[in-house]
Amino acid sequence: MTIPIIFVIAGTLLVVALNNLRPLTLSRTTIHGRLETGLTFLICAVFVVAVFFFIYFLIFGMISWFPADSIGLAWLLLTILLLLSGIAGVLLLKDKRRGNLSMVCLLLGYLSLFLYVIGHTIEPL
């Protein structure tokens, strides 16, 4: 019962910390236009792949068609990619709309991590 409470508190603190660090990071660090475009493309691609993964594999149940170890590893890698690209986008992208997409990507990654941890801590009957 304490795992969901810890995740909610940690997620809230992460979002607040990133929102407070964003202006400081943007004032000290600038990235060039090509790198910003590449990072935006990476965030959009990761977001689309994550939505596809969640819809087809988790909601429609196609996750059971693959071995548990390999799909668990794919899920964990996608979660890490969502979190890292979301954090990088929030801190480095100048445009507020791109930063908001990065925040959505980060929150989706955090939700994925929450589901992954909950799914691996519940023991079958």
C-alpha cells in the first residue's frame, strides 16, 4: 500500500523540481537549432511508439503473445527512454509547447514505471 503513495509523492516532487529548474537551465545552457530539432523529433517518436505499445500490448493484451522476459525488458527500456527524453526536453527545449510535450512524455514514462513496478511486485495467486 505504501508503494503507490511513494510514487505519487516522488512524481509530484519530480514535476515541481523540473518546472523550477527549467528557467535556470535555459538561462545557462543553449542548444543549437539542429540539436533542438533532433531532440524534438526524438521526443515525438518516443511518444508515438509508447502510445502504440500501451494500446496494443497492454490494453489489447498482445503482451501475452511474447515471452515475459523479452517484453518486460522492452517495456523497461521504453520507460527509461520516455523518462530520459522527457527530462531532457523539459530542461533543454526553449519553446513552451515542445516543453509541454516533453512533460507529457515524462509523465507517461512515470506512469509506465509505476505500472511496471506494481506489475512486478504483485505475486500471482
